[in-house]
Amino acid sequence: MHLIAFSHRRWTFFSQRPQQLLSRLARELPVVFVEEPMHDEGPARLERWRPAPGVEVLQPHTPVAAPGFHDDQLPMLQPLLAQYLREQGIAEVLAWFCTPMALPLVAELDPRGVIYDCVDELSADRRAPRQMRQREAALLRCAQLVLTAGPALFEAKQALHPNVMCLPGAVDAHAHAPGAGAARLELILRAEQVQGRIPGPRLGCFGVVDDRIDMDLLTALADAEPDWQIVMAGPIVGMAASRLPQRANIHWLGDQPHALLPQLVADWDVCLLPFALDESTRFLNPSTTLEYMAAEKPIVSTALPDVVAMHGDVVRIARDAPAFIESCRWALSETPCKRAERIGDMLATVSRASWDAVVETVREAIEGAVATPSAQARAVRAPMATPIEAPRVARAV
């Protein structure tokens, strides 16, 4: 049996939850990771490569300009996927969805089961396709198991499906611990090239830069303390660079390898989660929170519901710009005694959040959910080529 995952994020785009979960599941179950198609003139084709043991990435290239898993892409994608399965002799599959928009492709698979890994409320994105809500409703009807990336999403989805599991992200603690990159000279040199000329103190944030970042908050922070250096490392997505606030003490480093994160963070004095508080972040559970903890750095965050609920005892929470600025001052003036106490609390949290433990929980949940084919599984096998219209709860640490 193979697990076929459909994702709106590319495997090479910022190592996050899908890569962590699927690369570990692939140790026992071969994984085929299907990305959104890329526009490319010429005959439709699949580009294939193996980024990790047991994982094969399929990147469709089609002459259709429509973005993502758009309906116009389906006549191209369905035969490509069917031909791949035929050539590889893959007959029995589990379908794994990171995005509901790929759901029509499941009709070609006749899956043993369907898993929905709900990491965010994608319909809240202003760029979301108009069919997103209807397609997610259909996915919830046919899935045997729904995973949510935090308690806020769990509360939102548990009434919509009989088998929802709250499965927050985890961390590879060893990779992010202080000194983790010290043994790799190339990482030290790269970090020095990227931020070596930035003086201290450094207040940093690593991750995707998009509309969810509170740009007004960053501006207020930079203006309040001109000697503080705000370091923003990550790709700019869905917004023009002209919208980024420009100050002498705000440094936009752009896209950086995830492997460089520990070395960059090692030279930061405070780690930031400067997210806006609106519908787009209502269900956000930043993956970097635990990575910052493993690096033993003080963290200041806006009042994201999941961060408050899960880490409010170890992360400094600020509900407005003045409180955020004051929290940063507090973090920079931390006494040795308070620092030792904070690090102890953070490492206790990190010790309970390993990816290997999370994947074992997922594996057991999948086995339980798909042990007996259900009416839901049979329903998904019906053709779904046209646009889609409109208990027991398990928890994991």
C-alpha cells in the first residue's frame, strides 16, 4: 500500500509539518507527494524526484495557466496520475490531503482510506478559491480521519466530523538545540554572511512573510527602540516587497534554508511571533514556536489563540503594540535566575513534543480509522470531476 499526499505547498518550500510527518511515515509506508501543477508550455508531464527515503515527489507541469488544483487542471492531472499509478504498479492507496482543492483527484484512486491533515483554515485566505469551503465540506464527509494542527482548529472541526484528532506540531529538539550547527562550518560561515554585519541586540523571526505578519507592529517596534535590530528571515509570499516597512533597524533577509535556522537563531537575543490578530491567524499555530524553545531563546508573541492556550506559561504574550514592545524589553533584561527558570520550562515542553512520538500517534490513528472500509470510503469513489457544491474525539500531545 502507498500513501498519496496532495499538497498546496511544495516539498522544497520551507520544511514544515507535511515533510516532518510524511518523511517519517515513509519509513513503513511508501509516500507519493503530489504538488500543485506548474505552468509550462508543451505536453503535460510529471517531474519526479526522491527527496527522502521512501518519498517520491510528483510535480505536474501543464500548459494550463489556472493556479493550484483548479478545475481547469483536472483533465490534465487525472490521466497523469492514472498513468503514474499504472506504470508503478500501485493498486492500493491511502489518500492524504493537505488541501481540499485536490479532492476531485481521489476519484481516480479508489482509496483504502482518506486522511485530512488540516493545518490552517485555508478558506480564510483572501486568495482562496471560491470552491474551498464546498470542497472542504465534501472532504470532511468522505475522510475517515481528520488531523488538526492546534486546539483552535480542533474546536472548529470537531462538530463537523466524528473522528477529529488534535495533533499539534512537534520539534526535532536536537537539531535546534544551542550549538546544533556548531559542528558544521558551512552553516557558521553562511550565517555570518547573512547577518554577521547586523549589530545587537537582535530580535528575530524566521518563517513565511505574508499578510499574516503585523507590519504596523514591526514598524512600532523598530521606531520605539532604534538600537534594536529586527531580523526577518523567510520568503515573501503573496505580497509586494514595497509593502514591507523600511527602517534602518529592520533587516529583511529573504528566503533562507531551514537548515540554517539554528545558526541564525543562535545569534538572536529574542525570538518574535509578530502576527496580526484577525481571521487569517485565528487558527495559526506557528511551527517555529517549539524550535525557538529548543534553541532556549525568550519568545514574545502576539495573542494567537493556540500560542496562548498551549504555551502561554512559557511565551511572553502581548495583546497590543505597547505590550509587545514592553515584553521585548523584559526579555532583553532577563536575570540569570529567570533565564534558568524559563529554559527549564521550555525544555520540559519540548521534551513532550517529538516528531517521532507524533508520527507514532498518527500511525495508530490511521490503522484504527481505515481498518474496516466504511460507507464514507465507498462514497468518495464516485466520480467527482465537476465542481463540488456545498462523536468520538481523539487527542494527541
